[in-house]
Amino acid sequence: MLTTSGSHLLGVQFLRCVAAGLVVAQHAALELRARTGQADLLAYWHDMGGVGVDIFFVISGLVMYLSTRRIPAPADATVTAGLFFRRRIIRIVPMYWFYTMLKVSIVLFIGSKAFIDGLPLLYVLGSLLFYPMVSPASGDILPLVESGWTLGFEMLFYAVLAMAIALRLPRLKTATLVLALIFLVAQLWPDSVVLRFFGRTVLFEFLLGMVVARLWMQRREVPLWIPACLIVVALVALFVYRPHLDRFIGLGIPSAMLVLGVAWMEKVEWVRALAAKVSLLGDASYSTYLAHGFVMPVAVILGMKLSARGFGFTCLMAVLASTAVGCLSYLLLEQPMTKWLNARFGGARPLASPETAAPV
């Protein structure tokens, strides 16, 4: 659960579920297009569903800024940085490895048309270690669990924050400088697979999340018309009128507006009450994101059998089925495993022992 200073950002947590659902809808539309041969099928969700990734990145920047908001004492800086990074590994890696190895098992023991020539060991290792490599199945720079491409960006962001904590540097300024340097180097060496992968403006959406966190911390109480306007403008920009702009501008900034607007709506009682009732969906969003690639094709096939021309129904069925499996994955696997690993390896020290605010 996303918390800060005793306050639960339930609305932002629910946005995780929305983001995961958008990604599932996009991939369901792709699956339908591949199976029917209709290039324009569900084109709206194919084009718009990807915004779920942008919302995820902004929320990640927000969460990481809030969770590292205290500066450690000089003697504890390296320990605190190590603890931070270890907890992020515990949160991200085990579930990702589980679903990656599940995909390996399916390819090796059941077979896959995408990997008709076999599954290269180096490609599997690269996928497990978040190292960008060209997929032998698609020719794109994607890991074995294709939705896991975003996790490479997440791990890079965590590493930059850990470095800032260890060196007691301002987090936002340091992250901006390092990510901008990576982006610049990538433009100079476009032939490098690794640099080409990370040299995209989507990298800067984490910084937008950090800015959102600063704004929310500096002024938590604002007139309701401000978040309402932010949310409306963001929804129009993301889902109604979307000009052909760079992803950071066209999707990242509206996503940041949406997240900030929802965070500022926390003071509205009915918003908090509604978000609390569906908090499980937000908690399970990571499992849903990882598991949907296994569930969605089956749901699409079943949906097409039940309603041959009901493409919208099939897409909705894929989203609901993936969400249900994601909730089960969270309750039966992710939650108990993460709790056990944190108790065993996560450390008992708080990340922010001193009460002085971290530099930004």
C-alpha cells in the first residue's frame, strides 16, 4: 500500500489498477488484430492502452520520492542506500523471475511458435538480469516476458536513487542530471542496443513523478476545483484529443497531471471510501501486469468463441480475467513471498531514521 507520513494515497494506489488494465486492453487489442487480420480492429485501445506504462512510471517516481524523503546520517548513508535497493529488488525481482521461468518452461516443454528455433540461453539470462537484448521472437528490444521491458527502466531509476542516497546528494537534481546524461549519450551512440533502449524520453517520466511528490508534499490542501480541472484536462489529453507529440510531452505530462489531481482528491471522503473498497486491485496491479501475458491470449480465444464479432466484449473479458488472476497471484504468491523475503533480508531499520528532510 502506498503510504506517507501515515496518510494513505488510496486513489493513487487505485490508479495502478487502472494502468494495468489499460496495458492489458492494449495487448488484447493486439492479440485480436493478430488473430483476425483486421489492422484497424480496436485501434483506439491499441493506441491508447499504452498510457498505462506512463502512469506507472509517474507513480513510481512519486512513491520513490516519498519513501526516501529523509536524509540519512553520514555514517548511515551507504547502509540506507543498500537497504533501499535491497527492498526494491525484493519487491520487483522474485515475481518477475517467477513469471520469466514460467515462460521458459512453457517454451521448452510445451512449445511456442514465436521461438520455433529454440530459446537462447544468453537471451534468457539477459531477460532475468534486466539487460536489454533483441528478442529472437519479435526482433524488438524486449525481454522474454515482454511486459517486463518497463522493469529495466525501473531498476535503472532505483539504482540512480540508491546512488544519490549513498552520496547524500539531492535526489531530484541527481536523478535529472544522471538520466539526462544517459539520454544524451544514447543519442550519440544510437547503434548500441542498450543505449537505444534507455535513450527514450519515457525515462524522464520518473522525474515527473518526483515533481508531483514535491507539489503534493508542499501543499496537500488545495481547492477542489484544481484537482478536478487537472483530472479532466489529463483525461481529455490522454484519451480524447491526443496530438502527435513526443511521448514525454503527449503522455507523460498529462499522466503526471492525472496522478497529482488524484492525490489532491484524497481529502474527499467518498473518494477515499471508494478507493479503499477496491484497494486489492491496486495492490495486485504488479501481479496483474506480469501475469496478463499468460492469461490474455486464453481469454481472447474464449471470448472470440463466445462472441465471434464481439471484439469489445472479448477485450473486456481479457481485462477482467487478467485482473482476477493477478489478484490470486498477489494473494497466494506475491504478498506472502514479499513479506517473508522482507522479514528475512529486508532489514529492520527504517529507511529514514533521522527526521531532517532530504535535499531535493
